[in-house]
Amino acid sequence: MFHVTCRTKRLLALALMLSLRVPETGNAQDRQQDPAAAPVLKRVEAIDAATGVHSVRLLLSLPRAETDVSAVPPRFTVECQELKGKRDMLWFVSFGGVGDPGFVPPFHPTQDNLFPPQYPGVNLKMSFEGYLKPKAFTRSWSLLPSGELSYRNPGMSSPNMDSTRYFFTFLNSLPGLRIGYAKAAKGRGEPKSREEPGPPVELFFPTQLLLDELRKTPICEP
């Protein structure tokens, strides 16, 4: 009788512990990001009639702000180009409010225009995140007339020693890109008004959608 009483007490204690557990908020699938809040990927492929450049542009846009669904959201763009077997990869980022400028043909000197346009340089800090977080890289980007920022691939007018293809190795392994201004600037990130927030100073792009599409795009391969 004593043995049965102790066993009953242990069962009652276990039942009490289970009843006091904090309820789960849902299974792992339910706790994933709401599809409505997920990034949106757009693919644009074309051959430029004037230059013959075959381009594939992959535009990864973050979700629109609930306060202004008509606003143009931040965007990260990878543009792959191929001309006569030579391939190139360009990266662009917008911190919001900038429309898609479309494909811009590479500069070619003419008798009236010998030198490529020079744009202001802006230092951005990138970190590639996933199951681990490596160090951040600070590199120079060009501020284009459209408002987008373009990574400055190595060349005579670029202080960068690494091309986008070098960083693609990190992006391919760690499918999360955090990018922001390396230095704070006056007014940057400050709200425009009480109701309207200012542009972000740092962005995080979940890039799995982009990576899946890149793997299906031969001209984006090295």
C-alpha cells in the first residue's frame, strides 16, 4: 500500500509540472517568417540591342513598410553580364525610395566622351551571416545618379582590391547579407517627420531566394 501511495504522489507531481509548462507558440514551421513579410525576387533577362550585352538582373526587395505600402522598399541587385564569352558581375544596393533604373550599358569611350563618369564614393560595411558570422568588410561603392549604390570592382578608379565574385563565395556559403553605412552622417537615419521614418542606415537581406536563382543562371558562374 505504501509503494502504491508513493507512486501515486510521483504521478501527481509529474502531472502538476506538465500543467505549469509555458505553452508553445507553434511548431517550427508556424514560427517561420510570414510569407507576406518575406523578400521578393524579380528576374529581368535581356540582350542589349546596341552593345550585344546579355544581362540577367536579379532584384531582391525587402518587404514594404506597413505605414506606406506605395513606397519603394530597399533592394539588393545582382547583375550578371556576358559579352563574347567575357562575364562580369555587378552589385547594387538601395536603402529605399529608389526605383529600378534598369540595365545601364557599360561605358565605351567616344571621340566626344573619352572618360567614364566619376561618381561620389561611399564606404559601406558588409557582413555575411548564417550559421556563423565572419568579420565585416568595409569597401567603396559609387553613389549613382539614380540613388543606387554600386560596388566598385577593382580598376584604376576604384580603391577596392576585391571583386564582387570574391564576396560571392561568402554570400553563397552564408545566405544572409547585412549591409550598412560604415560611418554615420548628419541626418542619415533620422525621421523625416513624426509620422515618417527616415531611410535605414543598415539593412539585412535574407538571400536564399537570390542564391537559388543564381545557381540556375549560367552567366552568373565564374
